[in-house]
Amino acid sequence: MAEGIAFDLVKGVLGKLGSTLWDKIGLLRSFKDDADDLRSNFSAIQAVLLDAEERSNAEKESHALRDWLRKLKDAAYDADDLLDEIQMQTVLQQQRHEVQNQNQLAEKVREFLSRANPIHLKFKHTMARRMKALREKIDKIAKQRHDFGLVGAGPPRPAEFQRPETFSVVDEKEIVGRDGDKEEIAKCLRLLDLHDSEISMLPSSIGKLKLLRYLNLSSTNIQELPKPIANLCNLQTLNLSGCDEIRTLPKSLERLVNLRILDLSGCRSLTIPDSISNLQSLYTLNLSSCKKAISLEPVSHLKNLRYLDLSDLDFLVTLPESIGSLQSLRILNLSHCISLLSLPSSASDLQNLEKLDISGCQKLRELPKMIRKLTKLRALLNDNCLELKGMPRGIGKLVSLQRLPLFVVGKQDRVEHCAGISELEHLKLVGELEIKGLENVTSPADAKAANLVEKKLQNL
């Protein structure tokens, strides 16, 4: 059960909150105060957590307690992510293949958060704001524990304690000890980066890494994933980009209920299983340059998807009508789909869409007629759409639109479908704008109404 890992999560967060690293990296005082409050609340919650988890396994347990445990788990993940982001900022960017010792890391983090650097100061303020919001969330959760009459398991762990800094990256070659000890340490892995290594298969024992959150297998010779990979119940990111040899994904992948990012770009031989539709926590899906024809129907069931990259799919002629059900989608990348002829009318139902990239879709002839419904659209990247015959009527109502590289004035015999140049009047465009079909402008008043002089364009 998902709630069963809450105790371990809280324990891990408490360990990081007790780290001496915070005294070395110069975070804002408000951050430290909120971190102290957070540690105190997590300690109080930990004291009753075993009782809560035991009750949650009872058949007659109330839904309210289960919901409380789920909220606690989500908040613990958020805290863990925030603390990891600070600890690992330098490591993830500069040390891909090796782990620095603690003194080196502390020095790098101090440098990153130097008060003399305004960018780093902004980072500190951002971290402080996020910590404050997190502390307020945990305050509410901690107070709610009294509603369930939970019994503490002995005295709570003291809020003030210290332990050496720990990090999510472990190089197994540096682990010294008996094989059993090494195996136990490996089970604590949170991040495993095998990018561009020579491996061609993963051992079945990968399924033992229960706490693994990030797995990068990009640009390797991996041919298939072992079925036990489905046991990685905490995995949030799986990167298989550039794995030319992989052909299928195990159906059991659908059990990765916490997976948020799946990168399959450049997997040229891969067939996507229909079971991908069960990854309901997925936020980001990258299928760019997958050269083998795949069905996109299962993708339309990913209700929480926010970023979908379908660029450079040579076989793609159109999208399924069901694509309109992706109501959480913010970014849709269809660039360089050289066979794309049209977009379904349901694309106008993507009311949270902020960016639509169709650049380089050389055969695309028209956009959805009801595109004016995409009121949150900020970027419609349509440069190099050579066959585009006009812009849909009502495009001028896209009040959030800032980037539109190409505006095509349609012919008069298509006026019922095409926008006139006057629809540029209320668009607050920036950057570059190319206007085609000026020979179709028949009214000087329409041209004047476009108000091009007042726009902040770099090139026209």
C-alpha cells in the first residue's frame, strides 16, 4: 500500500533536516526558521505514524485517515525534493560520473549560494519561499493528527540532532565492506545515472532499489527492461532517450504509479505498449524521433500530462480526436512532423495549452477553426509551415499570444474560414513576424487596423 512507505519517508526527511550542511551554505534566516518548524512537526508526526499506518491497513479504517496519510506522503516527497535540490544542485550539473567527497561538495554549494552573486541570491529567496509554503502545508497536516486519536510509539525523536550530510548518488565501486553490506547500501539509491555507458541489459535485481527516484539509461545499448523494474514504486523519472536497440517496454511498466517523466526520444525501434495509458501520474512524455509508427490513442488517456513531445515523427499524418481530452496539457511539440496534414478539431479543446510548436510541418495546410478557444496560448510557433493557406478566424482573440512567427492572409474566397490582417490589432506580439499573402489584403483600413507600428517586433 502507498501509505506504508510514509514512515521511511518522514525518517529520511528528518535525517536531511538534521544535516550540518545547512550551517555551511548560507541560506536565509527565514529558511532556517521554517526548516526548524518543519523538523519539529515531522518529529511530532513520526511519533504517531506507526499507529496511523497500522490502522490504515485495517479493513474498517476510515477514508479520512487514508487521505491524511496520502497527503503526508505527498508533502514528505515535496520536502525531500526541496532538500535534494539544494544538496544536489552542483552535483547533478557538474559531476555526472563521480561523487565528490563531503568537503568538496560543501565548498561548491557555498560558492553556488554566494551572497555576492545576484543569481544565487535569487535562488536562496526561491528556496525560502518554497520552504515557507511547505512548512505551512505540514503545519496543517500535523494539526490534523489529533483528529484521529493516534497513539504515540514512545517518546518522539528529539527535534534537534545532527548527522553527516548524505546524498542521493552512490558509486558502488566506492563502497567498501562485505557483499551484504554493499547490497543494503545500494538499496538506498535514489539516483542512478548510466548515461552513455556500455551496458546492454539491466539485472533483475534492479527491482530491489525501492527508493530509486531517477533512472537514466540514455544513449546505452539496452535492448529491453527487466520485468522487476515495475517494483520501483518510487521511480519518478525514467530516461531511455537515444536507446536505439530497445524494441519493447514491459507491460508491467504500468505499475510505476509515481512515474512523472518518461523520455523515449530517439528510440527508433521502439513499439509503445497500450499499457502506457495507465501511467496516470505522468507529467512529461517525450516520443520525439521515434521512427517506428506508433498509436497515439493510449497517450490521450494520460489525464495529468502537461508536456507532450511528438516532434520529428515522420509517420504522423494527424492526431487522434481523443487528443482533446488532455485537459492538463501545457506544451505540445509537433515540430518537423513532415507528413502532418492537419490537426483535429478537438485540439481546440486543450484550454490549458500555452505553447503549440508546429514549426517545420511543411505539409500542414490549416489550423483548427476554433483555435480562438485556446485563450491561454502564449506561443504558436508556425515558421516554415510552407503549405499553410491562412490563419483561422478569431485568432485575434488569443489575448495571451506573444509569439507568432508567421501570419498568412488567406484568399477572399476562403474568407469564411480565414482571418484578415486586421486580427493582428489586439495581439501583443514580440520577436519576429513574417506576413505572407499581402496580395490578399484588399482594404487599406484592414491593413491600418493591424497596428503593426505599435508592436514590439524585432523583425517584420
